[in-house]
Amino acid sequence: MSDVYDASQIQVLEGLEAVRRRPGMYIGSTSPQGLHHLVWEIVDNAVDEALAGFCTRIDVVLHRDGSCSVKDNGRGFPIDLHPKLQRPGVEVALTVLHAGGKFGMGSYKVSGGLHGVGASVVNALSEWLEVNVRKDGAVYTQRFSRGKPLGDLQETGKTKEHGSIVRFLPDAEIFEDIRFDQETVANRLREMAFLNAGLMINLSDERTGEERRFQFEGGIASFVRYLNRNREELHPKPFFCSVERDRVQIEAALQYNDSYKDTVLSFANTIRTHEGGSHETGFKSALTRLLNDYARRNGILKEADDNLSGEDVREGIAAVISVKLEEPQFEGQTKTKLGNSEVRGLVDQVVGDGLGSFLEENPSIARRILDKCLQAQRARDAARKARELTRRKSALEISSLPGKLTDCTSKDPSESEVFIVEGESAGGSAKQGRDRRFQAILPIRGKIINVEKARLDKALSNEEVRSLITALGTGVGEEFDISKARYHRVVIMTDADHDGNHIRTLLLTFLFRYMPQLIDTGYVYIAQPPLYLVKKGKSEKYLYDDDELERHLQEIGRDNVVVQRYKGLGEMNPDQLWDTTMNPETRTLLGVGMHDAIEADQVFTILMGDKVEPRREFIQENASMVRNLDI
């Protein structure tokens, strides 16, 4: 490294080179989540044409060669020469960062793709991209490779159609895996169709031959019904309002169900705002104020009673808030939070007016909703008292409690990990086999309570749940604080049988419902212990599923072979458990992510909720994917 630091050492990255050098700055990561972000950028551009009133249909195709194409019947990319750059508008949009038609007020009134980097970023991160523009009776085509034009825009035919087709192959040099997941794409397209009432979005997967259509005339009211499809609704008809105020289009829909969880989804210009923002804050404040006012006015809450909290009034709600505005202020290119302060008051006022009328016109529905809110309030008070038992006291030596946490010696959470282990026997092997410097062991006795069917106060009465919360250190629910996490790797390690799978699902349900930030942050993992040990002579090999076993037996022959099947982790010696499952140098851990919170919510509701029929259908649809069936 030179001691001299002068202007000659400052790099200037030309064109789209900066995107290829630091892709995470533009699409979040190079994981499957970042890969699918490429599709969202192009689809968002097509949806912007729909928002502008020029597009009624979008077709997305996952091609056999691994590429993806997005076709719309909008106006088509501009093909005339850019006045400053003297290149066709479509080429500029695909090769120049921050070049787009969404900065001024001429081409788009509202838009999700606001930063002008979407299409060009997709181009930069694709091995190749081809754009096809149908405009003014002609077809125009141009191809690119890793962001650079392979030739000029060419007129390649005649047509009566209008719109654009963008087809691209993600660059394997950039992404960890370039295979698109059909369900991930379908979930996003369904969401976009809900948010744009009447817009037809088709998905075709050439790899499987499957075709799906998404079109919902009911818009976000249909969205709410979809969110509640596996739950019992408290009222059959959702509340819905749609009002334009001060050049902001505001839509809100809600419907209560009999669960104990809330699902509040917010969108700005059809972009999901995962971290909420001013529109979501306005909705929540209106909901809390309106329900308290109604309860006071109608004698449901007495003068001496405490007000309902936001947590109380949101229990069991499924709600969608969608705003469309001319100049949204998003935090970052991935658009996770809306910052327009004026939107909060507008949403508060619109939802307040609409919901107030809804409650007055439907007193029986209002009563059912408020009865549930009051039950939630009582449970919250009980949970607050129970939560005191889970707070870690510095004077308490947890490791002295029988069957509970055996801590690691390191006090650095970033290097520490805790294994949540099924049973005392496996816990004993894990304690002996671990590296005590950075690995902690928390044995769980039996099955923890199913929190999908119980409020937090009931969950906190379960000793195993309290031990888990105390060990992790973050608190739970509204008090959760990720900065207090005592371990940055929480590893669920259960047997590979039916009971082990059930315990793992119960633990994941608890973490998803009450500590979702642990999953969002990437702290949760699932251990992969071997299912078999195969011995032939002096050679030994651990195998992790039936297919792997069969392939290995074919390779080595079946004579003089001893196959040991591990029914439980407790059958493994400490050194075997270390070598196969706990040693960072040799183990395999499955990271638990939340790429689609809506779909994850539905899966936990189906698997762990009260309705039997959706669970039966889920099992029948996914039976072919079962591994290591324990009979």
C-alpha cells in the first residue's frame, strides 16, 4: 500500500461499472432475494404504465434457458433521440443510471420506479438483455451484454401492437444462483394485481408448463379476503375506502379474523413498504382513535377504564393501505419506508372518516370487533405481568437451572451461537461435543406451546418458552430489541423424525410470530444432522437422506456394509455430533429467511392454525416433497 494518497488514486467508474462492482447498493444483495429484485424492477416499470392509464396487461415468462421476459401493452420505451446524448431513449434508459421518465411531471403522474436506476441496473447485472419496442406501427430491437450495447437500435418488423418486451438472463458472475423461483414470482405478481384493480398479469413457466393468471376487480378488498382465506373472519364484508385528497390517492381495506396476530401491509405507488412509514402510521393512529372513541361513546369503555392500545386494536386484523402520490420520498433504492410527512395526516383523516361511518352503519360488527379488542387488552395486561418472569436478571445464574441453558464463555454476540436442542439426551451429547468458547446449548423438553392458537400471555406461562426468551435476551413482542441479542446464530437442532419436525415447526412458529426480526436479520438456522452412518471395513461415511444413501451404496456395493440409522441426536456420540453437525468447518446449516412475509404468514396459519381443510390440502399438494418420512 502506497503512503501517497493523491487524486491519481481516486477511481472513476464509467457507465454501469459501479453497479457491477457494488450490486448490493442497488438491489440489496446477490442472494436469491437480489436476483428476484431484477424481475420486480422491470415489472414495476410495466405497472407504472398501468398507473399512467396506458397498460391493461402484463405477461411474465420464465424461459427454459433461465431468462425472464416481461411484456406490457403500454406506450413502449421512447425510440427518438435523446436531445443531449443523441442516442435513442430506450438505450439511454437501459445504459445510463438515473435516466428515466419519472423525475418530472410529464410522462408519469405516479410511479414506483422513481430513481431511474431500475432498468439500467437490470441491464448491468445481466449476461445479456434484449429489448423489443412496438411503437408507431413498427418493431424495434436492441441487445446488450453486461450493460453494454451490442449494436444500435434496429427496426426489425411491422406491428399493430404497442408496448415493450424486456428479456434478460441474470449474470452468473454476479449472483449466487440464477434460477428464478416460480412461487416467489407468482406471489409478487398476485400482490401487484391486487393493488391495481382490473389489471391482468399472466405468469408462464416454460420449465414446468404451468400458467397462472392474476386479475382482481375488487382490488385491495380482495387482497384482504385473500389474507384471511385460511382464518375465520369476524365479519363477512371488509371495510374499504378509496379517496383522492390533495393529489394523493388513498385506499385502505381491513377485515378482522379470530387469530391473535395482525397483518398490516402498506404500499406506496404499488411498492411494498416493509418498514411502513407515514401512510402506515396514519392508518394505525386512525384505527386506534376511532375504536376508542366509538367504545367511549357507546359505553363499551367506562370512564375509569384504560384506553385500548394500538396493539389491542390490531389483534386479529388483516389490513392493506395503498397510497399513490406524485413525488414519494422513499428511503433507499429498495424502497422500504415512505417518508412523506404530509401523507400521515391525509391517511389518518381519510381512514378516520371512512371507518367512523362503517362502524356507525354496522353496530353489530363494531361490537364484535371491540369485544375482541377488550379480550386482547386483558391478555396484554396478563402478558405484561408474565413477561417480567422472562427478563434476565444479572444475578441469576441460568446455567445452574437443571435442563436449561449451558452458556458459552464468549460475551461477544457476533461470534456466539446457541443450539436449541430437543431433549436431555441430545442436550448432553451437544454439551460434551461443543466448543464451549462460542457455543451455548439450550435443551427443550417436549413440545413448546403452539403460539398460533394462543395469545402471548398463555405462551409465557410455558416454562420452555420463558427459558427460550430469557436465553436469547431480546425480549419478545412489543419489547423486542435486536441489539440485545446474546447470540447472532440461533440454531434449531432436532431429530430427523416426526416429533423432531413438529418441534422445529413449533419453534419456528414462535420465532416468526414474536421475534420476526431474528429471522429478518439472518440469525436463525436449522442444523442438518446426518440420518445414516455407513461403515465398510475401516471406511465410514455420514449420509443425510435416503437418496444420498442409495447413491453411496451403489458406489461401494452392498456386501459387508453396516448401515446405522440415527433415530435421534441422542444416539450420536459427542465427537460424532461435533464432526457432523456442530463443527463450523464441516457442518451444513440451513439459513431461515423471510423472502415473502405474506406467504410465510399463510404457511404458518395453515400448518399451525385451527382450520383442518387448508392443512389437508397443503399436505396433499406438497406430499411429493417430503424427505425422511418417519413411519
